[in-house]
Amino acid sequence: MELLISPTEIEAILPAGILFLTGLVLLLVDLGGKERADSGMNPKNHLVFIGCAGSVLALMALVTGGGSVVTSLYAGAMSDDAFGRFAGALVTLALLLTTLGAGGYLSSIGQNRGEFYSLLFFGAGAMVLLCQATNLVSIFVAIETLSLSVFVLAGYTTDRRPSSEGAFKYFVLGAFSSGFLLLGMAFLYGVSGGSLALSDIAANGPQVADDILFAVGVLLMVIGFAFKVGAVPFHSWIPDVYQGAPVIAVGWMAVAVKVASFAALLRLLVAAGGGETLSRLIAAIAVVTMLLGNLAALNQTNIKRMLAYSGIAHTGYLLIPLVLGLTGTGFESGSSMLFYLAAYSVTTFAAFAVIATLSRGQDRESIDDLNGLASKHPMIAVVMTLAMLSLAGIPLTAGFVGKLMIFRDAVEGGYIYLALIGIISSVISVYYYLRPVVAMYFREATGDQHEVEHPWGLHLALALAGGAILLLGIDPQALVEFSVESMRSLLGG
Amino acid sequence: MSPWLQNTIFGVLALLAVVSSLLVVTRKNPIYSALFLIVMFSTISGIFLLLDASFLGFMQLLVYAGAIMVLYIFVIMLINPREGDLPPEGGFTDKGVAAGIALIVFSLLAFAIGKSEVLAQLASSGPFPARPLPSPTHGEIAAFGLELFQRHLLVFELASILILVGIVGAVHLTLRRKAGAALPESSEDAPDDAGETRGRELIDV
């Protein structure tokens, strides 16, 4: 008997491995000693440094390695292709920004502990693996690992009731959605000749594609994923969880969970197909999600809830490429999804990081708390404005390019109504995205607001995210080409 | 074993499993729920045995019906919830809606299973729990181990991370400490800090 792990397998697992190891180191470094006693308030720069080093290393491993498409690593559990590396790099980038911001923010609310970082890194490792996973079991275990870490992060501030309540709701619904996912997997496994590998499902797919059990299996899995990304009607947990959780964790889960889940869903649908019916169903979900997300965001006064509904709306936009892919125009449109995910990630993170800078003792989360921010902290106000414009899809920002790509694909694929509804709902969204901007620039500050302590990490993260929004908005060509290439590696062309 | 006998045993076990899991969710007293869960786990292990997966079957019995359920019952007795402590259950409409949705999902799945041609083909080629021909070592510990450590090595390792996340999360969520304030090293605080100190020792080790 031989247990062999080939060099290609080590190369493929390296990024996730680095993240897991960093998580372990962070956990051990923060245990014991005097540090532990006064943990909460201490900025603990060493944890931030270790975390940044780990995520930069993982990012380097993701960017430099690979090159060629290698499938069937670890007996088909994962593959090493540009697609997985692209999505993994997005997750790792979000991780880097979150880690930078976490030290300052967590110490300001008196909760700066090693557990936060290690849970963050374990979750990130699982997400990177999920982006590369190619069989049903590895997809499922990766999803469970990342979900578990995110549940705890959502309820991280255990002394605050909304946080615990949100986390519990998330936990119960998350477990429920895992049931759908698992049942769908069991159906697919049974119908496609008792194989767990996506490649076998893809190979057997054409013969069994008409079988109702196959369709139901794919449908159940899509429902499971819809819970994770928060598509209507499986979105009800999002506003409560986002409102309750510490804002830096919200930024992380809004970005990374969505990137990893969409990457896995795309990989699954590329392999399994699903046909006309499923595509019509997803189109309906996309329409409802876009409209409901944007309409519900209109009259939110809590900025975290507003961003939660805006996140739901963006899930709607992100579903459009899946609709196009399933109808036979081919999954080339997946590249716009990849680009959109990148744009969405930096933008959403920037918005949540701005809220994090304002928090003192607890989150300042009403839109009124932003009043007059521009006169006191012009740079933070600029980043927030950029983020809002990018989420709304105003030209010269990353969000505009992303929406342009998705709507263009929709029109070319013959789904003019999807593009139209997308554009209409984007116009609606401009109204609520501009409210924080108006508050920052045209209203007077009241009281002791905006006494920002200037945590260096958070500001650095803000600067990076703001720069990325502009860069992707003005010169998106390089990333567009890269996402097209990544998508091609997945389609094997 | 003749296919007829196998089908009958499967039918009995499956019926028992469904009935006992229904009882798990309908009992008011959590101890009864836990006991019916043991029955449910045992029937599942019986189904594993029926499929010649002897190792998995006994593990199911030992680990789930045995160890884990003992833990469950321990915790339930420790918390000792009374009628009044439990949150009020949903009214008739809540239950009606839930039952309606469950019924829709169930009939969709039943319809899919009944209509499926692939499944019909599989079922006509052998005894009812349709399956491909097993290898001669199927279900033995050695075969199980090889499967786990070779084919599913990556997932096996990932599962260990999953458990670690669970441990860290559980300790963090249940550890009582004062937010923001420095944790007291000496015990000048209220007596209910004892649990906190104990918890801290646990993870400081």
C-alpha cells in the first residue's frame, strides 16, 4: 500500500494549507500569558502582522502557482485551475483587508482576541478549498467548515444580544439549508452512476439530464446555495445577521462567503447543467432578488441593514450569468460574474470598513451617524462616497464596469428583460446609495461623533479598497482579461 | 439473504426510522425526544448492516446511538428544562404553514423518485435498495480505512479543521467574560465568575 501525494497536489493545497497553518499559529500565539488577561482592549499588532503575513503568503502561492489546468487531485476531490485560483485570490484579498482592519476595530469594542483571527483564517482556508473543490463531498465539507466559522463570527460579540440572536438564526437556517444541499447531492450521486466527482456527473449528465431525479437534485443544491448567497426567498436571515454581527465580520462574510459560494455554484452548474427549466427558475429568482433587495433597502435608516438589502440585490445581479450559462449560450458569461465578484468585494468591504472606523465602544450604524463626516475626515468620506457610487454602478468605478459586463451579456444572450430589470433596479438603488453621501457632505455633525481613533490598519485597508475601486473602474482591462482566461480554464477550452 | 427478506427488513427499519423521527420532533419532554433519537439511530445502523456495511453500521451504533446520545441526555439533564423554560411553540397557523411546506417538498421528492427512469432501471436490476455490485472487501474495516485515508484523504483532513473550528467556536461562545473590561486574575469578583475562570483555564492549557 502506498500513500502518495504528488508535488502537483501539494502545490494545489498550498494556499489553503498556509491559511490553516496561520489560523493555528494565531490561535496558539494568543493563548496564555498576561496578554490574555487584558486581551479585549489591546490592539495586538502582532496578531495583525502574523495574519497579514499569512494572507500575503497565501496570495503569493495562489498567484504564482498553477498555470496549467490539473484536474483530479486527491482522487478527484479538487482541481488546480485558474478559475479556482482567481476566486481563491479574491477570498484571500478580502481576508488581508479584514485582518488589517480587525485589530483596530476589535480593540475599540474591547473584543480583540485571537479566536477571531483564527476563525477568520480557518474559514478562509475552507473557502479557498471550496473554490477548488471538484467533488460533492469536498464541496460539502468545505461549505460546512466555512459556515461554522462564519456562524461564530456573526455571534462573536457574545455580550450583545442582537449579535447572539442573529448568529442563532443564521445557525439554524444554515443547518436547514445544508440539509437541502446534502439531499441534492445524494440524488445527484444516485442518478449519475454512484460517483461523487463533478467530472463524472458532467460525463453522465447528458444521458440522465432528462431524468426528473437529476433535475430535482440540481434544484435542491441550488436552493442550498441560494441560502448561502442570500437570494430571495431564502434571504430573510441576512438583515438580522448583518445588523447584529460586529461590522468587520459583516464585511468579511458579505464578501468572502458570496465569492466562494458563487464560485462553487458556477463550477457545479458548469458540470451538471440543468437545462431550460432550471434556468427559467433562476431567472425568476434573479428578478425578484434584484427588485426586492433594492426596494427594501430604500427606507432603511440603519446603514448595516441597508447594506444587507443592497447585498441581496447584488446577489440578484450575480445570478444573471448563471441564467445565461444554463440556456446553452455557454458559460462564457461566467467571466463577468468573476469580475463582478471582484468589484463587489472591494466595494462592499470599503463600505463596511468605513462604518468600522466610526465605531467607538459599539457600532455607530444609523445613517445620521455619518452627518458631517466630510468636514472632519475628508479621506474616509471620499472612500465611502466611492463605495456608494460603485455599488450604485456610476461610471469610473468598479461597480459600473461589473454591471456593464453582466447587462451586456444578458442583452447578447437574448435576455433583454433581465438587463432591463437590472438597470431599473440600479436606478432605484442610486437613491438610497446617495443618502449616506448626502449625510456626509451636506449635513452638520452633532455631538461627539467621528472621534476616530485612527487605527492604522483600518485606514490602510480603506485606502487599499478605495484605490482598487478606482483602479478597476478606470482601467479594468487587465482584470477583465484575467477573468475571461480563468473562466476558459474552467470550461476546458 | 433473499431479496424478499431483505426488502421486508428494509421496510420495517425504514418505517421505524420515520415513526421514531416523527416522535423526536413531536414530544414535549426533551428526554423522550432524545430516547426516540436513539431508536432512530439504531434503525439507521440496521440499514447500514443490511447494505453489508458492517463496520459503518456498528460505528453508527457505538458513536451515535451510544456515545453522542449519552452526551445529549447528560446535557438535557444538566439544563433540566421545565415546561415554563421552553419557548412557546408556534400556534396552529404556524404549524399549519410548516406542515404545508413540508408536505409540498415531500410530494415533490416522492414524485421525483416515483417518476425517475434511472431509479426504475436500477431497482429492476436487483433488490430494492438498489446498488452496484460491491467489491468482495466491501464493508470491512480495511476497505473502509483505505477509502477514508486514500480516496477521501483531503476531506478527512478538512473535517479535522471543521471540528477544530467547532471547538474554538463553542469555547468562545460559551465563555463568560466581561466585555471590554480586563479579566480578573484574582477572584475579587462575584462568585458566578467561578465558571468563567474555569472556562479560561480550559483554553489556557
